[in-house]
Amino acid sequence: MWQNKCGAKHIILANQLIGRSNFELALALLKDNQCRLFICVDSIANAEALNQFLSSSNQPMEILVEVGVNDGRCGVRSRDDLKELILFVNQCSHLSLQGIEFYEGAIHSENEVQDIELFLRYVVDIAHECLELKVFSTATPIISGAGSAFYDLVVKMFNLLPNAYQKVIRPGCYVTHDTGIYSRANQKLRTRVLNSNLNAVDISHDLISAIEVWGYVQSRPEKQKVIINIGKRDVAFDTDLPKLEKTFRKGVAVDSNIQGVTTTAIMDQHMFLKVPVDCTLEVGDIVVFSTSHPCITLDKWRYLTIIDDSNKVLGWIKTEF
């Protein structure tokens, strides 16, 4: 987490930094890499702990206050609490208030888009007020938000803010995409953009799922049941179960009549498929699955292979979790 191997010079930790051991890691990152690290705070208790720790090292920490939403994740819930936190941070000798952070993706409701837009208007009001009151330790504060599902709404919201703000969005799933939760979210996003008044937006191309998890047919104990040697230790299962995409037999791609194949359950080391009677999957066949919610798959592997369209391995990527 704290190894800045890519040489990044500006890093936002879009989360609270909690605990002395993590404080020490952050301090080492700053000293060893000569980078800027922005940390989120949403409580006086956390800000006070950070300031006390940093006072002995004479190292300041750049802070973003996190604005939250009721029933959401982290973040200050009320204007009064936010004002109190900002006042406290600005009184801390080793904390430097650099901007505002939020995460709209924690909002889930029947009227999701409308509720997110309402929250974003609230953040806009706060951002204007903070700028007017000159609460920041910089003339060019950061405002950062947007996960991978609603970044179009955040970009529209950013357009309502003065140019003094450095506007940073944080969608990450575009790197690998998926065939589940973010595929559906991206289709909704494309529809919103096409129906909006955003200018000069070219979305003629789309994101493509780039994660594959390969395994074997381990058993076919019943005509309509196939067991795969892939389990919860290998692949995401929190939103959608993996989807069978292609099959190989003795190293050659084969048509196993996989239309109608569904993944019905997953255990630690096994996955269950319901297959049509005429599906020709056999024990020993290689099976390739796409996934949903990429990060839950990525954090299960220390290395990922990079392959080309002919399935030739071109190299490896080491994951950092």
C-alpha cells in the first residue's frame, strides 16, 4: 500500500488514516519519495491523533475533509460538524487543509440518480462556502469524488464550481471493466450522457471486460450439473457470480454449446454450473469466466497474466494489496 513504485508525486488516500503504524508508513512514504500525500479526515478525534503524531516529526500532513451522506459510508454528516472539524484542523500546527473529498457511490435508493444529484448540490454549496470563507491553506484547493458508476454526474457538478478548485475524479474500474455490476452501471451512464446536454462528448466506443479467470471442469456428476475448480478464493462473488465465456479442449477452442449455462453457486474451491442436457462440457475441459466487481477478483492474486487475442502470455503484473 505504501510502496510508491510508480513514482507518483501526488497521491490521494481516499480514506481515513487510522492507527500509529499507518501514520508511520505514511510518514515514511513522504520522506522517502518526496511526494505529496493527501489524507481524508471526518472526525476531530482522527485529526487530533494525526496532529499529535506529526508534531514529534515536524512533518506537516495535507488534509481533505470528507463530506458524507446519511446512511452512507464515512464523511461528516452535518454542516455544523463540518464547520467544527474545519476550525479544528486549521488550529492544528501540523495539518494543512487542502480541500474536500466525497464519495457519492455509497448512495443506494430507488431514486438513485436524483438522490445523488441532491447530495452533489449539497457538496457544491459547501465548496462555494469554503472558498468564500477562505478556510483552505491554499489558493487552489482540491475537490475529489466519483467512483466508477456516477462520474458523469460528478463532472457535471464540477462544472458548477470556480476554476480555483483542482477537480479530481476517481473512477478505477475502467482499467479492467467487467460483465456485471459495472457493465450495467456503464450502460446507464452512457444513456445519461447521450440524453444530457454535455457538449463534445464522444462515447462511440465502449469499455470492454478485460479480466478472465481460467479453470477446469472438475466433475460432471449429473447431466445438468458441472463442477468447476474455481472458488471464492479465486474470483469475486459478492455482486454477481462468474459468467462462462469460452471453452477449450486439449488446447483448442471448442464450441461446447454453453448458451443457457448459468453459475448457480460457489464455495471456497468449487463452483457449480447448471447446464443444458446437450451441453458438451467434459471433465478436463478448460473453462474461461468473466467476472463482476473487478477489485474483489484482483485482490485474490499476487500476479496477473497479460495475454493477447490468441491467448499467448505476454507478461505478468504484480498486484499490490
